[in-house]
Amino acid sequence: AGRWLVGERMTQADITVVCAFTFLTEALALSVHTAPYPALRALAARCEALPEFQGTRIEFFVPQS
């Protein structure tokens, strides 16, 4: 019920879940299918807004063979 998955501060659980969620959303174009998960979308938005996330984020790209 807190701001983060486990209590009142970000943990590895938050980072891992958000990285996986963002990857799946972008790589599989699932953004339209995330509507049933507003809390997960909100967690991702909170993390993605942090300078630490913004400073290391790269857009997903499909590797060319």
C-alpha cells in the first residue's frame, strides 16, 4: 500500500519489475494491453521519471540481422 512495492523506499524489486514491464511494453507493443494494471503503470511512471532511470534509458530497437 506504500509508494513502492516493498515499503516506503525503492528496492531492487521495483527496479526489476519496472525494467521488465517497460521492456515487454515496448518490445511487444503491449501498451494497449496494460490498462488493467494501473498500479503497475503508475510504478513504472514513478521510476521512469527519476533522473537515475532517465540517465540510463535507451529506446528499444529491433536488432537487424
